Amino acid sequence: MTEPNKVEIICSACGAEALLMREPRYEGFRRIGETLTCSACRHEYPSEEEVPFKAAARPVVFSDADRPAPVRLFQEGEADRLCRHCLHYVVNPFMQWCGVHRKEVEATDTCSRFKRKPDPKPPPP
């Protein structure tokens, strides 16, 4: 696949800003290369090194100062005791359930009887 900036050219034959056309070249049923031509005047370039590609100049619209600060929903360690990390937290297609309190809970709830579930073991090879 060609790079996006390897498509626009300034043609050396007609001087127009145009697109480079890449057409496959065949010998029988076997592909042997590409024909590189200007889309404005159909001037053919012998190789990719001789094609006058247009410099890829992207406008700078935003600077790093314009980027928003990273969003932090929880303070350090605050999300460690959520129900979704608890050993007693059960999820099925219809509800989320706490096995200790025997009631429906949300993944972001917390309680005083939290017990961290063990890290999952990697599957055997």
C-alpha cells in the first residue's frame, strides 16, 4: 500500500498539481510492475525515484497547550474496592448480584465486606 503523501505530485511535464496514477503492468497473466502517470497530462514516469512528489505539509491547527488535561475519575486506589473487583460479585445476562448481601448491585458500588478476587490464571498451553 502506498503512503498517503505519495499520491500528490507537481508534474514535471505540465506543471500542474495532480494525482499520481498507478496502473499495474502485466506480461501475460503475471504482474511485472506499475505504470506511473500524471492524472492531468498522462505523462509517464519511468520509476518512483523520478516522480516529483508534492511535499506533505499539514497545517498545524492545535498545539499541545490546546489539549485537555487527562480525565481522572478516581483518586489513587479509590477504584480498587469496587464491586466489579470483588470475589462475591456475580454477573449474568439479566443482573449483577452480590453473593454476600444477596441483592442486586452495580459494578461501581462498594461495601465494607469487600474481598478481592484472585488474578485469573493464564490458560494451559
